[in-house]
Amino acid sequence: MFFCWLNRLYRGLSSPTGRTTQLIWGSLSRSLVLSSRRRIPEFSSFVARTNTCGELRSSHLGQEVTLCGWIQYRRQNTFLVLRDFHGLIQLVIPQDESAASVKKILCEAPVESVVRVSGTVISRPPGQENPKMPTGEIEIKVKTAELLNSCKKLPFEIKDFVKKTEALRLQYRYLDLRSFQMQYNLRLRSQMVMKMREYLCNLHGFVDIETPTLFKKTPGGAKEFVVPSREPGKFYSLPQSPQQFKQLLMVGGLDRYFQVARCYRDEGSRPDRQPEFTQIDIEMSFVDQTGIQSLIEGLLQYSWPRDKDPVVVPFPSMTFAEALATYGTDKPDTRFGMKIVDISDVFRNTEVRFLQDVLSKPKGTVKAIRIPEGAKYLKRKDIESIRKVAADHFNQEVLPVFLKAGRHWNSPVAEFILEKQSLELIRLMELQEEDVILLTAGEHRKACSLLGKLRLECADLLEARGVVLRDPALFSFLWVVDFPLFLPKEENPGELESAHHPFTAPHPSDIQLLYTEPEKVRSQHYDLVLNGSEIGGGSIRIHDAELQRYILATLLKEDVKLLSHLLQALDYGAPPHGGIALGLDRLICLVTGAPSIRDVIAFPKSFRGYDLMSNAPDSIPPEELKPYHIQVSWPVDSEAEKSSLDHPHHPES
Ligand code: ASP
């Protein structure tokens, strides 16, 4: 794999970017557009080498070359394989007396030492070519060698197939970055961002603007990190996103903004989140929802890696209500079926007690998912663990119902299923013999959420048994739209909170409901989902100060003083505007198929939020805290903590 990836990444870059004639910015945009005609990069300009290790081929035969790289391995003091970011090349170590010093350097330097060698490109003797290596037809007859730096005994081998714990990888991240996989992930990320910039700036006139990361507290939304200031009792906050700034840029007439923006959220440890992460953040004036959606579809299509199946646009779209009812989540994985089916009507006259009880309530429903050939693949212990998930996390009962050969049911409720119900169930759920249905009863939202979760659990179980449900080469995009504007607060369901953020505009046809039944108002908020992960979200914004004030103060009970600058700005002729942010880390993670977003970030935090390489966050002596007028209030049981800060050791290391 190591060998051809870089060429694959750069393939296609030699051709011009396409629409070079759409000049809307006069001479400035002309030069911008033309400079984006890219060629295969010149990897050896300005440095002490003539070529990269990975680029040499038979066409270079006879050339004198100088290469720099790391010693990958050595064979019998005769051959040495040298590696750089571009690939591997075999060196022939000279054996004659006159080159004894060269031989000594190359034979004695430990693996992963960094060397510079010069020599001639020669062809390998017949029969010794290595067809698995792009450089496998040739080798370098070394004439001179220089040890640039020696490598100590490594904490782990720099080979992708050598397994190492993630904590060790993060502790020695600079070594981990030498692996093929990390090189591929970071370079692909850079390529995609480059194409995105090109698409936004050069093809569509967006302006790349940096916004501050020292800001103030934003009401609602995610928890923010605070930064002490020298003014007593005053703190900055690290923004959870550039949301307010990008809206203010629209008021400022910038019209089309984007930024590869660093965002910060203090959400505690979550396995697939990072306290700091990157968004492709976008805002436009005079746009509606379809405008933003088309822009994003074009952006992804344009920046999509050429070695993947092309992105097909437009992306399908589904309402929030439909997503919840059919997939039990607002981020459905649409690569496979197993949809939730409402079977309440089948059981209206049932004798099964618990179904009867639920259906007698006003919001009671009976729902099920079908697991194709579940009888074949699911073991008794799987069914037990499924029922346990339902009981522990949802306080819900789940009944497995097996359809056996000859249309016989096997289930605790089998004897109560009447002939008519049986036929109706088979028809509604399109059941085949050997299928299993998981049936639950309860309030709509709760029943759907449970089955949505079980749907994914069962997909994992089936895939662990060899069934292919989610094709890894498939990228299934989906817009989820028509979200509610507000949701009941988790800690206090009597109060409302924004489903997206408080700047999201209500659906135009629901405005009147704001003053009567705000919980029923739909919003102009859209999420982009890829293979069951949310990779972006945005909205058309409120540009009317009065409406914004009403939502903040009256409905959300927020302190409007915190946002007086924004409310004031909206009053000075703010244009209608909207935008979106794509989660770059998650997107690249899905594109590369990496197991975690930490694998697409050069220096990520561990899932508990530590930097295992430098041991951040770290303690600060009390005298250094003085200028900030703060002191640590140690928890009661603090002695152990204090000493662990003095001798840092993190749970993950
Ligand atoms: N700022 C929003 C977020 O971070 C995205 C947006 O509405 O544009 O989720």
C-alpha cells in the first residue's frame, strides 16, 4: 500500500481546475483563478536532494541522484531500503574496500536513522525485480552516504502491521506520524481542504476570513473553555464556532465568507469528540436553504478524492420527523434497510397484555424492525444482550419474534398472534422465513429511538457474522430537514432550548406558532449526514432584531445583554443570510475509513482530553496565576490529585 498512494493522491492535479473563464472579480480574481492551475508538485525544490525515494523508475536509469530518508530495513549488510514520505527505494551498499566508510555508515546506523545518499540509478538484475514496489525495477548503487542523525531504540516499530496501543502512539505522535496510514490521512486531508478552498474562493468568490479565538461567553449551546484575563474576574471564552462573527461579517457586507475554523467545546470525554476540532465554516447573504445545499453538494463533489467513487448529487433529503419514524435517529445510516415499521394497527385487538396496555394510552404505539435472516445469524446470547440494552438504556421491553419455516412463529407471544395478525405482519414487514422481528411498544419517540439503536446493534452483529450490510466503499449522503426550532430541555422539560442554535430562523409558514405553540415551530435548519454520522449542519438565520430578541429573551429565557452587539448589528440593515459548517475531522475520518477522528488529526487529545505527548493540561505555579487574580480551589480529596499533577501520569498512558 505504501507505494503508490502519493501518486494516487496527486493524480489529476496535473490537469487545470476547469472553469477558468468565470471571472467575476476582475483582475484580482483572474490572477487567483489562474494561479490555481496546479501541476504535480515539485517535491525536491529548495532542498538537499535531487529526488524523492518513491518517485524513481526505470525512466531514471543512469541518473545520478541524491536522496534523503529514513532507514526502513537492511538485508545482509548488502541492501538497505530507504523511506521518505513518497515511498521506498532499495539501495545497494558498496562492498569494495575503497568505499569502506560508506559501507560502515549504512551498515551501522540503526533502523530509522536519517541519512543522505548519492548514487546511480541502475536496473535490478533479471529475476530480482519486485513487482509489488513501484520502484521495484531499479535500485541505487550508492557512492556516498552521510548519517544526518542516528535513531535511538524505538518505543515501537514504524510499520503499519505492528500493533501498538493508541496511548503509546499518542505519546510518541511524531513517530506515529511516520506510518503510511497517518501520512495518507493527513495528506488526503490537506488535498481535500485545498480543493475546497479552490472551489469556494476561486470558483465562487468566497472570502477566507479569520475570526478571533479569544471571545466572550455565548448563551446556550455547548460548554465553552474559559481563558483568564488580567482584569480581575474577567474571562475570555474560546468560541464553540465562529457563528456570531460570520453573521456579523454578513452585516459588514462581506457577502460570502468561509474559514477553516478551529472550534472549542468543553464537553468532557467522549470517544468520538475532540475538545478542539476543525470546521469548514460558511456563511452567505441573500441565500435560501436550497442555495446552501447546492453549494455544499458542489463543494463535496469537487473536493472528493479521485480514488473514491464519485459523489452523486443532489443528495436525497428527509424530514426530521421521517428520519425519527423510520430510522429512530436524526442521523440515519441509509446504506441499509431494516427500517422501523409501525405495526400498531395489527395489534389493536391483541390479547398480549403489555401491547394492550400501551395501545390503550393516547400516544401508545407498537413498532418493529425486521432482521433479515436473523434466525440464522443471531444467537440466543445476542437476543439477550439486545433485550438488556432495551431494559437498561430505554427502560423498554423488546420482544423477539422469529418466523420459522412453514410460517410458524417462535416467540414468547407466538400463541397470542392470531392468523389475521400473522398475515398482516408478514405483509407489512415483508417477512421471509428465518427473519426475526424485534418488537417494542411505547410512546412514538421512545419506541423509535430504541429501535434505531437496536437496528445499528443488529447491523454490527450481522456484520460480525460475515453479512455485508454497509459497503465500506459506499458513501451515502442525506440531508435531514424541517427540524423543530426548539426541543424540551433535557434537565427541565418544561423549558425550551434551541434544537440547533438560537440564531436559526423559524420556518416561514410556522412564524405565527411562535407566539402560541412554540414547541410546534419547524426551523430552517438542515443537517448533512454521511453513513449515519452528522458531518454538517446549518441554518437560515434570523436577520430581524425584534424576532431574535423575542426568541432569546421570551422563549429561551437567555440573557440578551450577552448578545447586545449582535442584536444591535441586526438593526443596521442586516441582509438575509444563512450558512453551514462541515465537521472536517469527521468527514476526513469517514473518507479515509479511519477508526477514529484522532487518526486524521496530527496532534489530537486522548479521549479524556489529555495531550499524552506533552502532558497538557498541566499545573501552573500559584505565582503565575497571580496576574490573573485566580487561585486553584483544590477539591477536598485533593492531595492525591496534587501529587499526580506533580508527577503526571494519565489514566490512558
Ligand atoms: N455554527 C454552527 C455549528 O457549529 C453551524 C452553522 O449554523 O453554520 O453547529
